[in-house]
Amino acid sequence: MDVAVCISGEFRGNTELCMESIRKYLPYDQFEHTWADTPIPELPSMETFILAFNTWIACLPPNNPTRIWFTRKLDSGKRFHERIYQVYNHWHCMQQVPEHYDMIIRVRPDVVLYEHNWQRDLESAHFNDFVIGYGSGQGPRVGVTERFAADHVIMHRRYRMRNPYETLLPSSGHVAWWVCLHKHIDEQFINNDSVCKLERNIDTLQ
């Protein structure tokens, strides 16, 4: 198992605090890519968003929490949700990673990691072909677990990541991750919301 850490996104706030925790808990070869390196892509058309929503969300039962939650987001006008940018950025970061790296850990550059058996999860994700996500617990908090990926840190086999430019992506970043990384239509990802936190949500004065 050859592991690459892909740090993609926008650096904010206390960068050193974030990078120190990443180096400590994920001591593997690192690759970085930000939107300073690649312009933000033009978002898919409205028609594409609606088609993606109907493909991945509207096919769920009407009382399904995931469908209810994302339908409300769509109805409120959040069709062009900027959070899908992170999926494109991860794709660009992966293009820098040599082919022999078969295990990828995507990390936001503004997240702080905490003590956890990261190696155990990494081995589990690799040998069982799981996708494990950390942080961003709003989905589980509202009962949304199907087609949801916690997106502060994501572990996945390299082959899982589909080209987002050639994929129907819904307006939510969470479901966009599921679309790009899922193996079969009924697969649910493993999520852990307790071992990392966005730097902006940490009181560094304590």
C-alpha cells in the first residue's frame, strides 16, 4: 500500500497549526493543490444540476431523509452550491500523484486532526475497499447518511475517484463526493465526525 496525502482547497487562518497536525497523524508523501493553481471551473448548467439531482436524489423514496434534506436545499435556490468546487480541486491534486500510489487521503488545508488510530482506518479502507470520511457532521446530525460523505478528510482507493468533469454532479458537495467515489448504487460510506475540526472553529486562545 503506497499512500499519498492530497491537500486540496484554500489555505486559511492558522495554516501551520493545520499542517502540523496533518504531518503528525498522516506522515505520508504530500501533494498540494489550491485554486491559486487552477482557476475555479465553470459550474455545470442548471439542466445538468437538475438531471444529476433526479439521478442521485429523486430516485430515493419520498420519506427518505437524504431526499427530504436535499430537496429543501434545491427548492431554496441552492442549485449552484460552491461546495462542489472541492471535488474538482481534489481531482486536479490527484493528477500530480504518481501512479504507484494506490491509496489516497484527501485533506482540507484548513482542518486540524486529533489523536486517532488513523493507520487502522487506512488499512481498513485499503483492504476492504471502504471510503471513510471525517468531519462535516451536518448530514448525520439531520439523519442524512445515505449518499453522504464527510468531507474534511476522505480515505479512498485511487481507482474510486471519477473525473468530475465527466460526471453528473448534484449541487451538494456531500453527494458529489458520493457520486465520484461510490462503487455500487447502494453503498454507504463510513463517517467519523469526532477526530478533526475546522481551524476556524477552534479557540486557539485556550
